[in-house]
Amino acid sequence: MQQTGPDIAYRGFRGAAELAAGTLSGAVPRTDGIAFDSPAGTLTYTDPHTGATGAYELATWTSPLVEPGFPIAGVVPSWTADTPAGSWIRVELRGADRAGRPTRWYDLGTWAADDADVRPSSRPGQADPDARVDADVVTVAPGREWTGWWLRVILLRAAGGDATPALWSAGAVATAPAAPAGPRPLGPSGPRDPAPPDGSGPRPPAPPDRAAPVRPRAVPVGTRAGTSAAWGTVLDVPRFSQRRHLDHHPHLDGGGRAWCSPTSTAMVMAFWGAVPAPADHAWVGPDDPAPWVDHAARRCYDHAYRGTGNWPFNTAYAGTFGLDAFVTRLRGLAEAELFVAAGIPLVISVTFRRGQVPGLDYDTGGHLLVVAGFTTDGEPVLNDPNWPTDAAVRRTVPRAALEAAWRGGSHGLTYVIRPAGVPLPPAPPQANW
């Protein structure tokens, strides 16, 4: 495809073959990735959110130097991993300057599939002359220039234990100075204005066999037109309203009012048939209208950021259900159309004021929603969780207005979530997926 737009490059390492390009210490390849084998060192960690201190054995995977071919302004990492009881991971990133000098390692998160052993969290207070970290984004300092990056994932388990944490994928998206990566908003994300009263909607499908991923489902909305195969195709993404969860579990980012990211992630996961088993969300309570949304909010919650909108935590959550998931940036809706045509809905991050996107009548400093398809005229069809009923979540909005809200706010920030057996569309020459 012909590429237009800013410099953006994603480099991911998936499965044992691609992860083998990195350096392993204490870890070994296995069919679906790499796994803890024998301790390469030890670490003492005090959880800042519980005060609990523990001794841990560690193994590491370090990527090769990734050089995108342009000066880097910011980097967002993402990963998928398995952390059985008694284990967790830490994700770190460092840059290379024009002289090839590596920066220090920046901590991009302590993460586990649940909050039983450690509280998943980013690490605040990281800034130096080279860069700063805002939750999930590394932003290169003014006057500095990075030419490349390394990613390191540390697999940790309780000392003396036999847990086997594993890494399935790891990668990062880099952007050039023309499309800076931050700063990241440092409060609960989501629309600020309330929506009308509550409602109800359909339940998501049951989880599929992970070895046999569900194929995409498309609902035609009319005769195809235009130049894109995505025009006239809307994917049958289940519709979940975050506002049906107002005041649920307020310790998790205040409840549903700010749950746009996990609700959007849950919609795309349910499209693929990936939903938690009833026993896994029994803690939510029997009267909850959609307990899988509460489950997603808890599992995506960043205890330092104090929000559910940590981008890589959302894609890592999807990964715990066997999906391939990563964070990237797209250059515009023309690239989004390629995913819809391939049967893959997307989660995107937008910012706008009331009136700037007709059909979305509220203000937001950062909001996540799903691109489910396009009309025959190329207008985006969305699942926007900021509506009072599941039925009301489906919205069609003007193309130019949505693109401006997406590119102007988050510079095209996107979650790509799909079973590994569903092919990605062909990437542009400067690959951003």
C-alpha cells in the first residue's frame, strides 16, 4: 500500500522464533514464546501499594536494538505474557542516542494477570535529561534525539517456587518528533458529561476453544461503494455500555464513568469469543448487568496511575485469553479500513470538545472506543461505550471529524486485538503493525 502521513514504526516479537532474536538469560524458548527455566539472578521487591516485601528469582529477555530509521520522539511498549500464581513480570525500555550511547532502563510497569501476588502498576517519578515516563509512554526530552530502542522483560517468581512465567510477545511503537507521543493525561480518562438513563443489552458469546479461533463476523450495511473494501462492512462487535456500571467498584478509577478503555477492550474480546468464565467474575456480584466489563476494569487497573486506561495493560489483559494484542499508532482511517476489511475491529483513543464530532455530544480529554466498520460512503461506524444502554453504543460519525479527534489527540493510538490465526493486513513500507 502507498504510505502517507507521519513517521511511525512498530516492531514486535511474537512466539519463540521471533523472540529468539533477543538475548535470553535464565529463559528458554517454547512453542508459544519463551519461559522461565532457571534463575539468572534474584530481586527483592516491596509492593508500594500493599507494603509486602518478597524475594524473587528472575530470568530476562532483551530485544535487539530496534532502529526505525527516523529520530524518535516517543515510544509505547506492549506485551502479552502468562503469569501463573506466584509470578509476575517487569517491562523496561531504554533508548540509543545519536552517538549510540544507551540511556538507563526506564520501568514501564510491574504487571501480572491478576492482583493476587503484586498490584499491577506503572512507576511514577521517572524523568532525567534523556526522557520522562508518563505511565505507559516514554517521551524523549527536548533537545535529545533517540535513534533506536531496546526492550527488556524480566520474568519473576517467588524464590524457591516452581511457577513458570512466560512471555508470548513484546514490542513497541515509536513516533517521530512531528507526532510526539505525549504527555499522557494523568487522571481518569473518559467523557466528562453524563449520558441518559440506564438500559440493557445482549450477553456476549461463550469463550471458544483457544486452539480454534473464531472467524470474523461481518454484517453488510448496503452495497459496497468507494475505493476501500471496508466501505459497506460493519463487524458484529457486541455492544457494552460503560455507563451501566456507574459507581460499581469505585476504588477502580471511580467506577464505570471512567471505564471506557476496559469496556472497549471487552467489546473486541467478546467479538472474538474471549470472555471470562462465570467463576472468574463471581466476585462482581449476581446483579451486575455485564460482569465481564467489571472483570476487565479490575484486570486493566494501574494502581499507580489509578486508572483503567493504561494502554499496554489493556492489551496484556486481552493476551491472557490467548489473543495476540498490541498497542500501535495508525496514520489515519485509511489504515483502519485495512483492519476492518481483514475482519479486525480496533480500539482507538480520541480527544475532542462537544460539537467537534457530531453524534458524540460530550467533552473528553481522552476516550477509548471501537471502530467496528464503515458505511457505504466511508463514514466510521463506532461502538462508543459512553452511552446509557448497550443498544445506544452503536454510532455513525463524520469521517473527517473522527480522524481529527483521533490523530490530533493521541496521534492515532490504537489497540490491535485478534486471534493469532487471523492474519493482519499487509503493512505499509514503514511498518506500524
